[in-house]
Amino acid sequence: MGLVAAAGGNPPVPENEEAKGGLRDRRLRSLEPSDLLAGPAAARPIALAQAYLAVGAAVTGALGALLPHPPYFNTTNILIVDGAALFWGLCMFRYAGRIPFWFLRIAPALATAMTSFAVYFSGDATSGYALFYVWVGLYVFYFPVSRADAAINVLWAFVNYAVVIAIIPSVPPGGDSIAVHHFVITAGTLITAATLLTYLRIRVERLMRRLTDAARTDPLTGLPNRVALHEALERELERARPDARPTSLLLFDLDRFKRVNDRFGVSEGDRIVRRVAALLSESTRIMDVVARSGGEEFAIVLPETDQHRAFLFAEELLDGLRKDFSAPQVKLTASVGIATSPGHADDLAGLMTASDGALQAAKALGRDRAAIYSPEVTSVIGSVTGRRNVEMQAQMATVLSLAEALDQRDSGTARHSQTVGRLCEMMALELVLEEDRVQRLRLAGILHDIGKIAVPDSILMKPGPLTDEEWAQMRRHPELGARILSSRELDDVREWILAHHERPDGTGYPKGLSADEIPLEASIVAVADAFEAMTADRVYRPGMPVEDARQELLSNAGLQFSVDVVHALLRSLEREGAPAIR
């Protein structure tokens, strides 16, 4: 596919979309605090909390037994209960990640029972051991598996304490009434503390949820922001990777939006951004993710969508934007960069970089269009736009588009210029040229035949031999190409293109230069052009075998082609593993 084309259509929705986990709200839903308590992953933190509670109770209870205490205090049994609690806590520490979740659910009830034994063996229902009921109550309300579980555990504590009061001997005078009084105070304290803790926990959960949502949501549009975009794209790539299913990323950037803000004000600009966000959301499938990745830039993750369908969809979005903002006072367009995994990149960073490169190419090629990532074109555009020369960008956009159109017209393939550019790069590297010259040579290879755009179809596509007059017109294309590239920034490229049909024996054109007068770069372009022309298939004849093309180059080395350049190409082809090259 060419870099830019026109089409329309929506990417089809895969069957069983919801079954594939494609719901946007599911993909972007934040992890809620209650989620932490609903599965095996929650076992370790809950087990550790129970371990701290058990060890703390054991140490506190043991201190109570060892310090001075009333004569009716059963020290031995208290220490046995404390030892059991300590053993329990240490086991929780040791096996925190392997304890079944069902056991963690019943553990608070067991802790309540152990507290009841401690109170009973203390011989006094009003002893400080009764405060351990509050400990258990605070735990079950902070780590509730469910509210019903918390309520059941509190009710169980009430029943346990009531039973202890009923069966424990009343030692001090009026002990029964004091015990009832203490039961009411303890129960009231437990209920009040549990209610307060539950309220605070709910507040904290809501705050966490709001903070999480705020950190992942764009406040202006309500769309996911860049953080959420990266999370969603990472998840989608991971999901698609085992089966190598395609995932496309679109970067959608509003053209010259600063002018809108300058003319109508920031408030109106914000309104337009919100409208565009709504338009994108309405145009996408439920499985897609639309995010605002920057000021006037949006991103769309398209699962199960290859680059071709992504391009068709991008063109439909652009058409919808033009229709929605067709009023003379606010004509809005956008540029779209498209990258797909697998193919252009395999990870999040690579896909973001590729789609951004495609977006820059779309901008440089005139805006209001979509561009699929192409390493060659993106690199060429980048080398020019780095100069920050607006006129140069416009010219490059024009000539690159012309070169692509010329390929389709001349050879029936959109790869001739790109292949010549790649061969030029290979030879430049083989000849150890400077990096800047390597990149400029690749650009020259892409643009080498740009002058043919002025050659009539009747000549360019003629299947038979050309007449002398037709050859005269054809031989003018290097000069026409040099004229098209009349820019100071392209002086070197223009010179190489002008001379790429010169020959070492002096019989070339347009100036009849001899070997020493021909720039090395022009000789490289000449060899690359000849090799591609010989080996590539055309609509009117098949390509020549590589070995035959190799022999043709060698037989004309020193006459039509530079000897050093021919050998550089053959070495680089052999290194690349080209067929029939030994």
C-alpha cells in the first residue's frame, strides 16, 4: 500500500466481541479496594494482618499473666491460650501466601473463641482481656470479605461474651451487675468503633477510586488519558501476542489548532476538543479505546485490526471531521498516523514511536490525511523537518508524493523508488561513507526519477523501442528532476540526480561526463537504478535472475558503471543473502 490513499469504511467488529474481553469499560476499569479481598491474591496481606493480630494478642496476654494479678487468675491456662495464639501467628507469617482463603474467613471466629477462653481463665468478666473482642471487631470491619461476614463475626463476639459472663464465677461483690455493665460498655465500644472504621474505610475507598480515576482520565473530555492509554495498549498487545493477531494504533492530531485558539479563544477551543472527543467515541467500536494523549492529539487502539482496515477507518474519521466542521468560520482537519503490531513494532514504545513517525509524515505530506508507518519515508521526512524549514517541508511533501505516483505510473509498483533508495544506502554503507551522506544518498535514490513526471505516458509506458525523438525527451528527465529539486537544501541531491545517467566512458547524458567528473553518489544511484530495473518484475516482462544481473553489471563495469560501486553492490548483496549471489 502507498503511504497515502483514499478510501472509506469501518473496521468490522469481530464476532463474540464481548467474549474476547473487548469491553472498553472493563479494560479501563480501575482496581477497586474491595477487589483486593476477593481472590487468592488477597490471601497474603490478610494472613499477615491476622498474624500481627495473633502475635500482638499473645504477647499482651502473656505480659498480663506474668505481671501481678488476682489470686483467681488461672496463669497456666492463660499462657496455654497465649501460646496457641503465638503459634497461630507464626504459622500465618510462615505460610501467608499458601493459606486457603476459606480458613482466613473463619479465622476471626476462632480468634473470638480464644478471646473467650482468655476472659474465662482470667476469672473476671470485667478483665482487660475482654478488650480483645474489640481487636477482632476492628479487624473484621477493616478486612471484610463481605458486610455479612463482618456482622456475623460481631454477633458471634456478643454471644461469646454473654456466655462467658453467664458461666464465669462472680468473685467481687455485685460482680454480675458489674459484668453486665461491662458487657454493655464493651459491646457499645465495639459497635461504635466498627461503625466509625467502616465509615472511614468507605471514605478512603471512594477517595482512592476518585484519585485513581483522576490519574487516568482527561478532565476536559472525560476520555482516558495517556497513562490509561498506555495501560490499555499494553494489555491489548499482550492479549494479541500469542496468536499474532493485529493491533493498530492511530494517532489523531488536529491540524493547526493553535490558530483556532488564537482566533476564537481557549474556551471555544476546549469546546471543539470536547466535540472531537465525542465524535471519535461515537465512531469507534465498543472494543476500541479512544484516549486523549495530548493537547489536540487523540489516540485510538484498534484490536483485531490490520493496517489496511485501520487506514480505511482513519479515512472515515477524517471525512466525518470535515463534515462536522464544514462551516467557513471553523474548518477543521486532522492528520492521522497509523502503526500496526505485528509488523511495524512489537511493543508499546515501538508502536507509539512508529505511529508518531507516521503522523509526522502525514503532516509533512500536506495534512488532512492518514499515513501508514513507513521506515523509509518517515526517515526521509524526519531528516528534512529537522531543519525546521517550512518551505522545504512543503517541497519534500510534493516530491515524495510525485515519486510515489510516478512509481505507480511507470512500473506498476510503488516500491521501485524505495528499493533504489535502499540499494543506495547499502552501497554507501559498504563504501564506509559518512552517516549524513548515507541518508542523503537514500533520499537521492527515492527521488532519482522524479523528472520522469514530465515525460508523456506514450513514451514512458511504450512497450516497444523508442524513436530518436522519444529518446531525446526521455534523456531530459535528469535535468527536469534537477529543476524540480531547485532548493538550496537539496543542492547535493540535485547534482547526483542530474548525473546519475552519466557513464565512465563519457557516453552518458545529459553532459557526457567522464569517470573522474562523475560524483561517486551519482554512480551509486546509477548502479542501484540499473540493478532494480533488471531484477524487478514489470507488467510487460518478468524480472531478470539475480545472477544474470550480476554478470551484466560486471560486464559493463568501467564502461557504463563505476567498477568500485559495482563491487560494493555485489558485496552488500552477498552479505544480505541475495539469491544466486555466491
